[in-house]
Amino acid sequence: MPFPLTAIPALIFFTLCYAALCVASPFGACRKCRGFGFATTTDRKGRPKRGKHCRRCDGTGIRIRLGRHLYNRAARIHRDGTH
């Protein structure tokens, strides 16, 4: 089955929206700690408490988005190749 022609403009639209998101907000919440910077655990009474320091984001709670990471890599390669 061929690729539907209506999907091409939708794909371009979503790509441009994601690129705009990466420009406006290059960092997103860490997926492991959900932006807290630490894991949440509960004490014996069931109340939430601060857990271990998140190793994936190093406790910052943020991560660089994939699109921004790819842009930074391409810009670095271009800069190193032209200078």
C-alpha cells in the first residue's frame, strides 16, 4: 500500500512544530525522575519522601531534547569543518 499523500503535509507540520519546540524550550523533564531530580519513595506510614539522587540527569531534573541534541551535534560538526 503506497504512502498516503495526506500524510506528507501532516508529517511536515509535526516536524516543524517539534523544531519550534526544540528552539523555544531545548530542555525537557527527565524521564526517569519526572523532573524532580530524585526518586520518590514512601516511608512506613505511606507518606512520600525524597529518595535517591537521579543518576540520569545528575539531580537537575532536566534533559536535552533529542532534536536539540541533533542540532547541536550538526552545528558542532559544521563549525569544526569550516574553521
